[in-house]
Amino acid sequence: MKKFQRLALATAATAAAAAAGLGVAAATANATTASAAHSTQVATAPGGSVRANERVVEAFLQDVVDEHHADTAASFLTPNMQWSGGTVGTIAGSANVAGLFAGVVAAFPNAHATIEDIFGQGDQVVVRVVVSGTQQGTILGIKASGRNVSWDGVDVYRLSHGKISNIWAGDDWSAILYDTGTYKAPWIS
């Protein structure tokens, strides 16, 4: 197992444990009890329209990342959901993936995702996004730096019956490492 995969799994486990202490685990364990005031999810029928699927992804990013309601993440996900982050690894299960997003929101409490492009086809939605925030907590083993971090991502979401069943995350880890002061690639001046 690669270092980033171990760190991603540890981050998800830590986030899930931290979430349990904050009452988030209970919310993610039973997504149907998520607060209606915080849920902006758009329901789609089986085989929902492309635009309806795009609205689910937009609502997920707004509610979980922009509005920092990590406790509602699981309500957007299928039970057997998988998040794949390339060299970071794969995280399976809605509670674990919700824990990953809870960890991101905890590390970047002022996180904001700006959707630059969004388009879909069939049951898939592609989002080009810029995520930014101030790192106030540990992420992937990187201690809080207090620095503003910004990275681009091109993420592919697959939906099933109005819920996210897969995310393939293509995030710019070099930008994250650079902005946190962890690593400066030789090509960055």
C-alpha cells in the first residue's frame, strides 16, 4: 500500500472517529434523518435526467463543502459508494466516504468549491472545480499550516437513483502540497 493510500485511509478513519465525537457518525449512519434545513439534495427517478444528476452534484458540493455540513454527506451517497483518488487510494462505503469529506471540512473549515464547468452524460457528471480554504487541521497527514490552500480538480461522479455511487477525484495534489508548505516541485518558481 502506497504512503498516500495509507494516509487517506488513516484520514478517513480519523475523520470518522472525530465525526463520532461530534455526533456526525450518527448522522451519516442514518442519512434519512439528516436535517431538512441543511438538505438541498434534488431527488431523481431511476435513470434520472442528466440535468437532475448535475443538480445533485451541485447540491452535494454546496451543502457539504461550501456550507460545511459534513453531517449530511451520507444523504447524497449510495450505501456501497466508492471514492477513488488515484494514488491516494479508494475509500468504500457511504460512512467512510462521508468521513473523508468530514475530514476535509474539518481541515478547511472555510472551504469553498467553485464550479468552473459541469456537464453530464447518462449517469455520469463531470465537474471542473477549484477548491480553496485555510488549512486549520490535519489533512492526509499534513499538519495544520494556517495557510490558504487552493487546488483544481476534475472529478467524475456516477449517480444511481438520484444518489452518488462513485466519485473519481482528479485533484491537483502538487498544489495542495505546495500551498501547505509541504513540498515545492522543482518546476515551480
